[in-house]
Amino acid sequence: MRNLRIAGIGLAATAALSVLALPSAAPAAPAPAGVHTLHACGAPAPGYAACLAQVVMASGITPDAASPTGFGPADLRGAYQLTGSGSASQTIAIVDANDDPTAEADLAFYRSFYGLPACTTANGCFRKVNQTGGTSYPPVDAGWALEISLDLDMASAICPGCHILLVEATSATLSNLGASVDEAAALGANTISNSYGGGEFIARLTGGAAHYNHPGIAITASSGDSGYGVSFPATAPTVTAVGGTTLNWNGSTRTETAWNGAGSGCSASFAQPAGQATAGTGCTRHAIADVSAVADPATGVSVYDTTAFQGQSQWFRVGGTSVSSPIIAAVIALAGNASSYTNSFPYSHTGSLNDVTSGSNGTCPTSQWCNARAGWDGPTGLGTPNGTGAF
């Protein structure tokens, strides 16, 4: 049984109004005072990873899911100045563990609800496989199913014209998830998002970073949801580590601060990307994050899922760096630059990022590893998308 953990969050979201042509069901309402979240997956055992979705709970008991109250596609695209719909030549792969039996149906509902074009198996836009490329799927897990719905919805929100490939690992071991990344690459993905994390020590001993090295394919990973501290695969030397922010968006003005739950810090195991050499990270190895996007559950996103997480189906308000990883993977796909992209690319295009300069995710021995500042910092990296120019 998953070890579900409840954590309080105190920031209220500013109401979000849609400003783009994409329809939005309703503005993102402020989170109620004293709102709580539930981690969709428990803490990982050694050699395993946990998904990083955090579900907003009404009164700390049931999911806040009566209607979509989080940010929708138009909100996210407006806040990050994203235009265009992307190309069917770009495939965003989502790698997660276990099966989401309602993934395609839930994705269809989300896209229809927000006026996005259909993305189905029948029209060639959506494909779901197991970690060997087959259709014999692993066991169902409601927490991972919610994570899958979150990832598919964020890919759709940011790049509605892109194709989506879902690869379901047999289990949440780092070896199975890594094999799933290899399969996504073999099946032609342009970008691969990984919204999970585990310990980097075993990954280093077992050569796990090799699974996340596919030249010509952009790979993103969530930085973590426990505040200051690192996780794998975000620390892998070829991965774009994606941190998290608290996003306030009123339909015309965006403000962001570092989310206090985002993972960050200096890897103990993996090499520094070339772009970080002059970024002032204070670390000679891979310092995370590289970039960031919204992750605070208090300013979270709307997700549609009917696999019944905690007995609740339909709408959820969700946060965690599980949100930010597929957002950045989809921004890279929207830019159409995955074939020449590396995780050093944003370091030479900082003018196309929103620098996040306030907020903290804990205490640390080197100030910028846990405190936002001008330029690179741990919780938010170089900042959040301001269009696609940094990708």
C-alpha cells in the first residue's frame, strides 16, 4: 500500500482569467485557507521512484474535484507567452509507472472540455505502450494513474498540435523507468518527460544515467517535491531538471516566486552540464534545477481523471514538480528544437526566460541552492518560459 502523506500549503492562488482563443471553463479560483495536499505516491524505497503529483484536498479529507478550479490551457499559455499550437511532427513522450486504464478517454474529455483538437489512437495523435512497446499493460495504480492524467493534460495544454506517446513501466523501479525512457526514444519521441524521482546513489552504482542520454531527444525530469535536496533522474548530466514556482496570473499580469516544495541542490554523483560552468551555481556537478514552471498546488492546474484516486473521479486540482516537467517538455516540442537541444541550451538564451528572484525552499550550505535570486538559483533554475526562445 502506498504511504500517503499529507502536507499543508498556505498560499492562495490569484484568480486566473483566460485571455487566449482557447476556451477556459472557469477562472482558477483561490485555494481555500488551510488547504491540504495528498501525495499521489508514497516515498520511494531504494531503487524505486515515486511520482511527484500533489492533489489538493478539500478540508484535508477529499480531493477538491467538484469542478475544474485550477489553471487551464489558456491560463498556462497566457502566463508563459506561448503562441501557436505545435506540429504533429513533434512527439512528446510521457514515461510513468503502472497502468492508467482510462488514460485515452480522460485525455479526450480534457481536450474536448478546453476546446483542444482531438488526440486519439484512431487519428494517430495518441499512442499507449508498455515498456517494451507492446500492449500488455502493467497493473493499475490509482496514484500513478492520476500522475499519467496530469502529464497527458499538461502536454496537451502547452502543445495541442503535438503527438503524445505514453510509455508505462512495469513497475516504479528505476531500472524499469529507465528502460521505458529507452523505449520512448526508440519509438521516435522528440521530447521525454519524467515526473518522478528517487535516490541518485543507486542510480549511479547501476549506471542509471545512461537511460537518459539520447542525443537529439530532449529529456526533462521533475526536481522533487520535498524542498531543498536532490533526486534522480533530475540530476542526470543530460537531463533538463525542472524546478517549481508559485504562479499568480490574472489574465494579463504574471508574478512568480520560488515554490517552497521544489527540490534543488548539488548532485553528489553526476557531472555538470557545460552550460552551468559560468552560471554561478557554486557546484562542480549538476546543480538542479535548470529551468522551472508552475508547481505549487495552491496555484495548481486542473486535471481530469476517472481511475478514482481516493474514491474521487473527474476533476482534480494538482501541483508538484510533476506539473512543471511535462510543461517544459511540451515547450521544447512547441519550439520544434528538440533535435539540436541540450540541457545547456537555456543557459545561452536567458533573455527568453522569466527570472524568478524571490522565495526559498529551505536552508542550505550555499545560499543559491535554496534561495531564489537574480540569475541561476536552485528552486527555479534560470527561470520560467517567456515564449519558446530559451528552448
